[in-house]
Amino acid sequence: MTHTKLYTAIFAVLFVSATVQVLVEFAGLAYWTAFGIIVALSAFKAVLVAAYFQHLRFEPRSLTYVVVIGLAAALALTLAASYSIL
């Protein structure tokens, strides 16, 4: 796949994921169900962006692990903040 086709495909996946997140918000699901789906989609999008647009897919694994630890910390803080909202 050429770079243009690859980045176009990634853009399409990110666009569809963002659209699904908006649809989940308006679907009237229970709070924790909607929250779980949105967090999962957000984590998927963050990994996709980091892997291809920040070129972590082509970097040494040790650098990737540092970013994954940061993503896990951000997810933990998000979960803690959402718990305190209720």
C-alpha cells in the first residue's frame, strides 16, 4: 500500500470511529455502557494515531512502551475522574 492509500484508510477509520462515538452519545444507552464504548473507541483511535501519524510503529519497542504507559496513566485518570462525577 502506498503512503497516500494507507493514510487515507487510517483517516477513514478515524472518521468512522468518531462518528460511532457521536452516535453512541445520542443512542440513549446507560451511562456506563456508553462511557465504556466511548473510552474503548478513544483508546483505539489514540493507538492508531500514535502508531502511524507519530510513527511509533517504526520506532524501537522501548519507546512504544513509554507511550503505552502514558496512555494507561491517562486512562486511569479518566476513569478516576468519571467515577467522581457520579
